[in-house]
Amino acid sequence: MKNIYSILVTYEPNIEELNSAIKRLLLETNTLVICNNSQKDVVYVEDKVKIFNFRDNLGIAKAQSIGMEWAFSNGADFIIQMDQDSILEKGTVNKLLKSYQLLTSKGYKIGVLGPKHYDKETKEVDQARIIKGKEIDGKYSIINATISSSSLISKKAYLSVGGMEDGLFIDAVDFEYCWRLKTKGFITVRDNDILLGHRVGDGKKKIIGKIDARIPSSIRHYYHIRNLFLLLFRGYVPFYWKVSNLFKLFLKIIIYPFLFDDGLKRVRYMLKGVKDGVLRKYGRIDLATRK
């Protein structure tokens, strides 16, 4: 019997949504580790729940790393990453574990195994626009990377590369982990028969009438662009990701001032991200610049 621990990172959560997520994860996994980046403590009295109340926003990467280290040091064979906005469908973890066992029995070296994701609001299934992935064994795809929510990671994979890259803080954290695992011979796999609803930023907006652009909070542009430049010269980061994101940055700087009421603010965050990325600044954005 495998011990599967869930790691739930929270930040100023909606209590009703949080309680729903906790109840589902307690049914699906042996132990739940809550890594709370909020100022206010999360309190949940249950033997199967371990809570880290940081009382500060350490970033998703460091919170996940702390949760992973504790889980694997305290009996976990696998962990599953979760965010506070996602609710697992019944049986998801068991299905992921069975898929992992099936694929490893066939010789695949699994680093991360996740479901197919869809937008909770629009019900639109996430689709790769450029790199579609390689289909294997009927219902699986080998992909370059996947988002962390509902991702199954084994202790073997963790011991090979460690935790998340804390300095990235947020944005591209999950992708970088998948790419780093690939340098050790692991693959990232999506089970196309399993679906997970998640929240995509603050929605989407049409650009030039056709292209759907995700709308994050303005400050998220800083982390996305800063981390793009931090990862730009790493050989294990896919070339297509670098080029496509540089192209998107160019378009956003031109279009966003006309597309959003706070477009200039968004562009300022992007330009600061470029500057800090070039200067190799990691961690949280300087407090003096957070507006």
C-alpha cells in the first residue's frame, strides 16, 4: 500500500472553497499538508492534517518545497500538488496511481503525472497550441511540462532533483520542475482520461478578435517576465518556450496599453521584470515597487 500525501498551498483562501478542498483531499490521500502563505492562520483540527502557517507570502515555490520535504521525510511514497481553487473529482488520486504503476511497469520513467485541465468558468479544456505531446499507450501523452495542480510526484523523482526552485517565487515554477526532471531522464505524462477544473488567471480576453489571452493580476506580469529572463539562458529550458514567450512579451508591450484600463501599469511591471531578470534578481518583488 502506497502512502500518498497531498500538498495544498493557500493564499488568502475563500474558506468555503478551502474546506471543500480539504474534505476531498482527506478522502483521496493519507495525509494532507497545508502550506499557508497568508497572514491569517489556517486552523483545521484533524490527525491527518499537517499545517504550516508561515504568516507571510513565501511564494508558491518555497511553500511547495517545504511541504514536499516534510512529506517525503515523514512516510510519503508520493505527493500530489494542489491549489486552493481546484477540487479533485472522486477517485482521481487512485486513477493517477494506477496509471503511474502501469506506465512504470512498461519501462517509462515517470517524473510528473497529471490530468488534463480545463477552465472551471468556461469549461474549455486546455490545449497546447504548438507542441501537442507524444501519444503513448492509448490514453496518455508525454508532454514537456504540466501545471502543478493535481500533479503526482514520486519520492524517487524528488530525491533526484529535490524541491521546487524557491527563487522563482511564482510563475513557471511547475514547468521548470518538469524540465529539470527531464535532465535526469524522467518524463512528464498527462492522463487524458482524467480531468481537473482549475481557475485560469482572472479570465480571458480576445486580442485582435481571435486570440484568447489569459488575464492575470498586473503584478503577475512581473514574475512571468522576470522568470522568463532568469530561465532564458538555461540549456534545459525548451527553445520554443523561450522564443514564444519573448514574442508574446513584445506583443503585450505594444498592445496592453490599448487593451486594458490599467495597461500602462501592466507594462511597467513587465519592464521591471525584464530589468530584474537581466540583473538576476530572485524571490519576491521589492516591496517599494509593489503598487
